Amino acid sequence: QEYDSMRVYIIPYLTDNYGYILEDRDTGLFCIIDGANSEAVQNTIDHFNLDRKKLSFILTTHKHWDHAGGNDQLTIDFNNPLIYGSQIDNPFCTTEFIKD
């Protein structure tokens, strides 16, 4: 999907789950939302020719493995990016906690 200032890339996981990449069309900066599977994330980044150096952060909506399961590998792949998650839920590898 494309909007005025943003592109949204859908990352399918399993048979019924999705993650997303949001890209700023002007700067090329992007974030990953729910990087459950690092290989699927990497494939999406490669497919759409995103500049890996422009990852701003990862947002994990909750701690279940099908949303946070790729955080450990993404931490390695992207040299310790900021990973945002709920202070209450405490998703795996979170570095920045969001309060309610």
C-alpha cells in the first residue's frame, strides 16, 4: 500500500499472521512491526530494495512468539536496533518500554 508520505509492506507469517514494514517515502527510513520471523523480514526488505541501514526501530505489539519470535535474530542482523514494546507485556529483546 502507498499513502502520501508512507509505504506499507505486509510480511505474511504462518497461515494467518502478519508483520509490517512502514517506510517514509521521503527519507527511506523504515520500522518493522512484529518481526516474528527474521527470514521473512529479510526477504521483504530485499524484495522491495529497502536500505537496511535505514531501519529506525522495531515495534513489538505483544510478547507472543508469533509477534516477537524474530527479535533475537533481528537484533543480530541489524546490530542491536531499538526494540519498543509494552512495559506490562515485556516482549522478548525489548530495549525501550512503552507505558500505558
